[in-house]
Amino acid sequence: MATNESLKNQLAEKPQKQVAPGQLGLKALMNTPTMRKKFEEVLHDNANAFMSNVMTLVSNDSYLADSEPMSIMSGALTAATLNLGLDKNLGYAYLVPFNSKNKQTGKWEKKAQFMLGYKGYIQLAQRSGKYKALNVIEVYEGELKSWNRLTEEFEFDPNGRTSDEVIGYVGYFELLNGFKKTVYWTKQEIEAHRIANNKDRDKTKLSGVWASDYNAMARKTVLRNLLSKWGILSIEMQEATTSDERVQRVQEDGSIIAETEVEEDIPERKEAEVISEENKDVQTGLFDASNPPLNK
């Protein structure tokens, strides 16, 4: 007959039933060996501080706290891999909650998606060491004098501002090899892009970072388009671009995959085509105090 001591030993030796990661809460999921190992591999001694900041971020955002824990952790791990902080005040990257319909169950679920900010794109471009100058700014009414979509000649009058109304956004970069590129989006083009890619039921409604910092998201839209089409993308920048505005999921082997693309690809813009006759606005000053050229 088995003694109490032998039974204890048998129970101790018997592997405990594993709980599926998707069924764990955020704190429990974060403390699983797989997750801790992954963060430590990426951040080394900074892993604990980063993970603690994620918990603080979530606890201070009730809407984000209701999101699926795995989507939060996967988005946080993506930010960690890119070495970008998730502090909203920094504007490098965000975890944005949204409602997603489960195709299998037909039910709506709240998930968090990783979203790169325009400052995050600038950070990654700086690290690549390929850019001499890079910036994106708002253009106010009266500042735009002329804009040639074909030759990309842009005339900007920084002293010509006549109101606080933003009429467009301009992005510019110069590579170390001398290649330059300028793009200009009217406010109407930004709005058309935002509405086309809005996953809310009310497409015209401002939500998320678009509601809290419209100009930051508009800048990001222009910069993402500019860099992904004409810039030199390091491996890190390529990973960031493909991860941007997608729900991520960590596999059992620790790899990160995109579960769902939340924002559709930016539609092609024909630079030489007149998009709106009533908006032939122009711009010129490409650098401001908050975002100076990278390296002169």
C-alpha cells in the first residue's frame, strides 16, 4: 500500500496540467517562463523595467486592460524587439485597443494592436545611419505657395501663416548618398485615408490616437508612405513597417507572427495627378524645433 509520503512524491513527479496561454490573465501570462525568457533575450537587464512599465500602462487604461492579454503581450514584445518605449507621452509606439470580430465564433472581441508612432519611424531611420535629414510637419493656411507633384518643387513661406487651420502635411528626407524625396498630402487625402482604414462601425468617427493626437497620426501616415516607398529600409525598419497596426501573436517557440492586419495598405497615390482642383496648396519649411534634421 502506498504511504502518504510516496503519494506526495508521485504527485510531485507528475507533470502539472498546463493552462493554455490564451486563458491566462496578463500578469500570469507575463510571468510564464516563455514570455520572461523572450523579453530577457531582447532587453537583457532592462526586461523587468520594461515589463513593469507595460503593467502600469495597462492598469492606467481601462479600455486597454479589457483587451485580450495575449494581444497586449505580443504588441509589447514587438515594441521591445524594436527597442521603442510604449509611453504615450513619448509617441514612439502605442498599444491600441479595438474591437475585432472572431471569424470562427462570430463574436466581437477586444484586442490590442501594436501601432508605431511617427517619432518611432524617425528613431528607426536615425539608427540605420542612412539619412542626412528627415522630417514631416503640418502645413497651415497661407504657408503653401506652390507644389509641383511631378518635379516635387515645393515652395513654403513660414511667415505666411494666416490661420490655425491645417491644410496638409509634408514629408521630406535626404539620404547620405544625396537622394532626396518630398511628398505632400492635403488634409482631404489624410481624411480619405483615415476613413478608408477605420475599423470602427462609424468610419468617420475619430478614435484612438486619431482622436487624442490627430496631427501625430497624420504625420505618421505621410512618413510611413514616404519611407516605405522611397526610403532605404534597414531590417529593423522593415520589421517595424510590417508589424505596424497589426495584431501580433507569440507562438509556442517564442516567434512573433501577425495575426490580423488591422489597417489596409495605403492606396497608391499618383504624384503627377491633380487630386483636387480646389486644394492646390503648397509648402516649404521642412524642419521645426521639435524635429530638427538628423545629421548635418
